[in-house]
Amino acid sequence: WNFALAKDLPADFTPEKLSDPNCDLSTFAAVDLPHTWNIHDVENELTKHYGVGYYRKEMFFSSEEYADKAIFIDFGAANKVSDLWAPTRAAMPGSAMTSPTR
């Protein structure tokens, strides 16, 4: 997975760009899940970050193998409101994923 805080991304960045295979990930950090991006903020009230964070993961499915199949991505939890973007559209915009979501 790749992760970046919105405040660290270029001003012209939009979430839709994450679904572009050529998305520039130079400001994203490689992370493993589960990942708590603001874990260190609880230690220092002055640096707390309550803003937006973005995760990106590339997955490839062969069209022949999955042509007539549903694909499920299970999320154990996502804090507050989360959007899931798949190739070029919002698959689950504004989903509150604070419990297991499929």
C-alpha cells in the first residue's frame, strides 16, 4: 500500500488521480496494513493532524479469469468517512466504514 497526507500532496491533487495507473506516488510512503497514520499525533498535541489521508493499492485481475465473477475487497475498518475509488469512478463514495465493510 502507498499512503500520503493530503497536506503533503501538490495543490492540484484530486482523489480521482489515485485511480490513474500513472499516478505520481513520489510523495507517498510505502506502508503495511493495518496502518494508523496519526498514531504519533496522540503524543504531541501541537502536531496533531485531523485532516485527510490517502491510501493507494494496485491490484490486477485477468479479465478472462474474472469475467463473470464478483470481486470483494474486505476492509476491517476505516476511520470516519472513507471513499473507495476503483479504476475511474467512486465505487463507494462517502461510506462510513468504521466496522468491517465489504
